[in-house]
Amino acid sequence: MTALKLHANPDAPATGKLIREHVPDKNGKVLPADLSSGSYEFRDLNDHLAGTLFEGKVIYEKTYGHVTYGCMDCCDLTAPYLTFNPLGIPFQGNAPNGVWATDCNSNDVDVSSSFDGSWTTGNTAIATVDFSGNHTGVSDGSTISYVYGPLMTQHGRICYNTDQHGSGGDHVLKVVFSPNPALIPAGGTGTVTATVTGNTNSAPINLTL
């Protein structure tokens, strides 16, 4: 038995042509010339939700008159998680975040576009977030980002999109230099203390210039 994975591509040759003409796949592998049976998988590369790809086929075996047909199944996307958790956001600066999920083959898939428009933060006095997950640091401190969006899931033999939720921490980091301005004599040295605030791991850093 040979496993075959097919990606939805309107320009891709038919399976029979792949066998007869020894067309290599993206990894340079070809199907055996005597291939007569095997398993295969279709994947729509342009839509990680339910998509518009549909398998329709009827196979007729002439010798015994056996007829079979294909039955589509979906590849679930589950356990969405944020790209960065926690996310470090500079004070009065910006930092993007996204959403990933795990598919039925244990592959990590970027599903950020399915979550556009649903981002919120627990405390907008600390951080805000826009339509596509770009965060802005308002004041130093910590809060939480929340997001939800549709992902393809299987319910019995039926596949459809259901809303799933994700969340993650946000730390807005503020750096204060002391003394500011630092007065350093020409040809001499001076010490500046940089204090980072915004999370529980904040600590002063001494810089010698």
C-alpha cells in the first residue's frame, strides 16, 4: 500500500497521469509504475477552515463489477494558542501577536486570519489590541489578551466550523534610566541604572559607559 497526499491545485495533473508519467512531488519522489492501490489525503492549501474542496469519484472494477466511492473526512484544528505567551510590549510601542492551532496530523498551523476582529485585552489602561492582533503598550503592567475564531472540527461524520478561544499574558515593559540625563566627563566613565518595570521579573540593570 502506498500513501499519497494531494494538495488542492487546479493545475495539478490527475492521479493516473502522476503514475504514468512519473511526475515527482515537491520532495522529488514519484509513484511506483505498478501502483494499483493505496491510501491518499487531500488538503486545501488555501482554506484551513471547512474550505470548498470536495472529493467526488466512482470506481468501477470490471472483472467483478464492484463499485466504490470516496468519503470525505475533515482534519480537525484544535487547541488554539497564541504565538507569543506572554507577549512583551514596549511602553508606548507596538508588538504583534497571532494564533496557531494543531491539526489532525499534529502539525502546527497558523490560523491568525480566522481570529481577526475578535481580539480584546482585559485591561485597556495597560494594553490595547487592534483588528489583527497588534498590541499597543499604554502603561507599564500586566494584563491578558483574549481571542476567539472559527476552526474546522468534526462532529460524527459532519465537519463544520465552530468558535474556539485562546488567551495569553501581556507585559507592558517600561525602561527608566537614572540619572537622566547622564553626565559623563570626557574621557571618563559613568554608571547609568536602567530599571525595567511591567512584570514580576523586573530588576535594575547597571550600565557602565
